[in-house]
Amino acid sequence: MTDLLIFAIFFALLAFICVYRLVKGPTAADRMVAGDNVDILLCCAMILFSLFSGRGVYLDIALICGLFGIIDTIAVGRYLDKKGRFHNADSDHH
């Protein structure tokens, strides 16, 4: 059982390392990928902690966190897509 807790802590630490890329990413796409990684790693950590503690509430939180991550990815992807289209349309006129 302590293995689950060790892996949960490891996933949480990896998420904090990805936060560095989220803040310092050179492009918006790098930041988006880092945000997805943070979301996935934190969900995995919560699932493992739920198995360790025997409480199902952490599974619910992990599910909600995963759903917000999907919505976030779709929203940022659409924003970046529109930004690229507007940028290309402006450059064609000049």
C-alpha cells in the first residue's frame, strides 16, 4: 500500500516540474502540452491516493479534474486555431 502513496507523490512532483514548462514555455503550444501533462499527472496522483486511502471522494475529484482538463484543451486549441487564422488572413492583405 505504501507503493501507491510513493507513486502518488512521484506523480505530484512530476506535475510541479511540468508547471515550470507551463510558466516558461517558449510557445503557446508548449504551454498547452505542459498544462495537459499537469492535469493528467494530478489525476493519476489523486486516483492512486484514493486507492491508498480507501476513500472514493478522490476519484470524483480526479474525474472532475479530468473533465476540466478536456474542456481547457478544447478551449485553448480553438483559441490558438483562431489566432493562427486571423494572423494568416492579416498577412495576406499586406
